[in-house]
Amino acid sequence: MMKQFINQKDFSAVNLLNRYFFFLFSAIPLSIIAGSSIALINIILIILPSFLFLFKKKNLIWIKDINVQFLLLLYLYLIFNTFISLDYTEAIARNFGFIRFILLFIVINFFFQQKSFTKVFNVWLVILLIVIFDVFFESFNGTNLLGYGETFKWDAAFGGRIVSFFKDEPIVGAYLIGFFLIIVGYSFNKYNDYNAYLRLAVIFLSLVFLFAIIISGERANSIKALVGFAIFYALNKNFSLKKKVIIFTSMILIIFILVSNSNFLKMRYGFEFLQKFSSKEKIETLYKEDIYLQLYKSSFKVFQNYPIFGVGNKNYRYETCDSRKTRKVQIPGYYCITHPHQVYFEFLSEHGLVGFIILLGILFFLIFRNLKIILLSRNYIQIGCLIYLILIFLPLIPSGSFFNDFNSTLFWINFSLMYAVNKETNIFTSNK
């Protein structure tokens, strides 16, 4: 890491600097819980001194890296998107601020080129286990450890979902899935050569993560977690086909028992969902009234009206809501809400066909260009990150806005680590 650029005289100063960065990286999961502003400050406190160091030591190898160049091309497109937006004031902060994720990608590659820095994941594990405990606590008690949420008190906004430490937002399932496969992958990397009991402990950890996400009541994220779990263990070379079948069967059985013994979960994953398909009339009603179907149709109509460049990043609300200040008055034919809640519809409506091709072209190229290396590496952090990125692009499943701070931070952490934790893909070591 930094030690290779310094002499013995500066050794203690660099050790102090390493501890500084270790602390800030360790605090990333906590900063996300604390809110977008705190997470942003934490990222800036990581980025600024890192680049001062890189420039001071003239370590500029990353400038020539093809991944960084494609990310900068993506950034240039987003700047362009700002100026063709219906209301550039909506898009400017989000688009110009995207540069921080490119810089974070470089910095994560710099620090995690050394395996010792993966000890950060031990701290992340402790933080996430506290969050998971809090999710289970809230599911039994109605409020979390800090008194947030009233889980089984149904309201139109939450539908009884868990909020945990996020206070007034039911996003804890999305938060957990953002770190789920990183931590499980790290655990497999660390204990791969140990005895079978430790491997069983890692499987148990996987199931605990999975059950916490399901208990959160977030159906879309539960589907993603189940798919991610299945892909991860299907690709895991530590288990024979017979053992994989046992793992999957156990997972399905335990989930069935879990859902069957909870009225809330039966409502979220069973009765409430199946009732929508119980008759022809209800299917027709679903098509006409389901919020997500209405939103998808509305998003596609925006795309039809602005097919080339879309309405601009963060401008779906500007186009579909008649009141430019309150964003509450719906224009006929549209569904007024903050964003399309699905990545493909978001790209089509806010970026048009040109932006859709640019965004998916660059992102898919960068995600899948090292697919063979990743699959053959048996580096389960890297495999876990790849799976998470794939889950983001599952079609039709509802999601948050791709570019909002919360989702972007989780996405780019996984993207950056996918490159950083393998010497064959890390931008500082693969180019040597």
C-alpha cells in the first residue's frame, strides 16, 4: 500500500495515515445508516487525502486504466445530460456529484490491493450483525432498539415493513443485501481452508442475512436476496452437487416455516400477493391499479414523449407532476412520484434511448469484462460483488432510483471491491 512509496523515516506517519483510512473505511456502513450527508462526508474524507498522497508520490498509473477512462466517459455523458434536462437544477447536483464514485473506485483499488486491508470487513460484519439483531428485535417487539417503527401497524406508506435504524424509511433490506455477499464472500475466503464446522458457520451466517432481509418485508429485495443466495452457492466450488441441493432444500424449508408462522410475512409474501391473481377480475384490477404497473406505464409514456435523450436525470418528477414546487399534483396520463422505481424504466424515461444505450453499454462492459477471471479466481468477495451488481439489473423487479445517494453508494462500493480484491483486476496491479 503506502509503505512501498516511503522511506523508513516516514514509517510512523504512514502507519498513522493507514489507521485513519482504516477507520473511515470501517465506518462506511455506519455512515450510510446515519444518512446521505454523513456518508458523503465520510467518502470525501477518504478521497481528498488519498488523492493528495497519490499526486504527491506521482502514482498516476490509474489515469491510463481503461476502466477509469470508461467511467470518465460515463461522467461526461452525465454532464451532457444535465444541460438537456427539462430542469437542469434537478439534475446538476446528482450528475456533477457522480465524480465522487469514480474517485472512490480508484481509492478502493489503491487500498484494497493489499489483503491486510480486507480486515475492514471484520468491522463491517460486527456492524451488520447488530443491524440484523435489530431487525429481528423489531419484528418481535414492534419497535427497534431505539424505539423506531411500529412494524405491525399497517399504513399506506410502509405496509408494516421493518425500518430498523433507518427510522422512517423501510430500506433496511436493501441495506443488508448491499453488504450480504461481500461479508459472506469474505468469510468463505478467510475460512475456506479450515474445517467443515467453520464452513457450516458461514452457511448459517448466509441464512441469517437472508432471513433478516425476508423479515424486513421488502419483497423486491427478498427476491433479489434469494436469487443472489442461489447463484452464490451454485458457483461455490467448496460444495458438491449433493451438498448444494441440501443447502437449497434447507433454505426453502426454513423460509416456508418462517413465513407460515408469521401473519405479517404470510400477508406480505402469500395472501396479499396471491389474492391479486385469484380471479380474472382481480388480474384486470391489478393491471389498472397496481402502483408499480401504473408507474412503469407512466415511465414508458415519458420515454415515448422524449425518446432520444429523455427528460433528464431526476426529472421524471418534473415531467409527471403538475405542481413544480410540491410535486404532488398528477398530470393526466402520468403517475406522479419521485422516480420510476425500476432501473430500466428510469434509464428510458430520464435518459432516452441514447442514454439508455450509453449507460447500460458502459456499465455492462465494466461489470462483465473480467467475467472469466472472476469465475475462475475462487475469490468469493469478488464473486459476491458481481452477483450483487447483476441483481441490480434484474428486469421488472422494483427498485429505488439507481442514481440516488443510498443506492449509488451501495452499488459503487460493490463495483469497486469487485475490481480491487483481485490482483488480476485491481487497476493498480493488473497494469504492472
